[in-house]
Amino acid sequence: MNKLLTARQLDRLRELPPDHKVLTARDGSPILERPDGQLWRVQPNGSLAPAPPVEMVRSYLRVAE
């Protein structure tokens, strides 16, 4: 499902330093990568919060093992 970003989220994204990268904006909360590699989520109110850790998921579709 596509969700639109809030005005506060858009304002926060415009204020970011150029060395921050937007990785994704799924589910209405953009995920940013800081230069030190940390991931942050832009909350609907525009505040930044640490993104939850991402775990590697092993595919259930194993081919030729």
C-alpha cells in the first residue's frame, strides 16, 4: 500500500544534510542512512527515531541445494 508523506516529514527531508541518503519511503515512514551507517526513520510528526534492526531472512525457496 502506498501512503503519502506528511508535511512535517517532507520538511524534515528538505532540511537533511546532503550526506544523508533516503533509502526507502515505504509504509509512510522514510528510512535514512547517516554517514556513519546508522539507519533512522522519519516519524509522521517529522522527528527522527532509530530504525528497528533489519534481520537477514533466508529465503524459503531454495534451489539446487
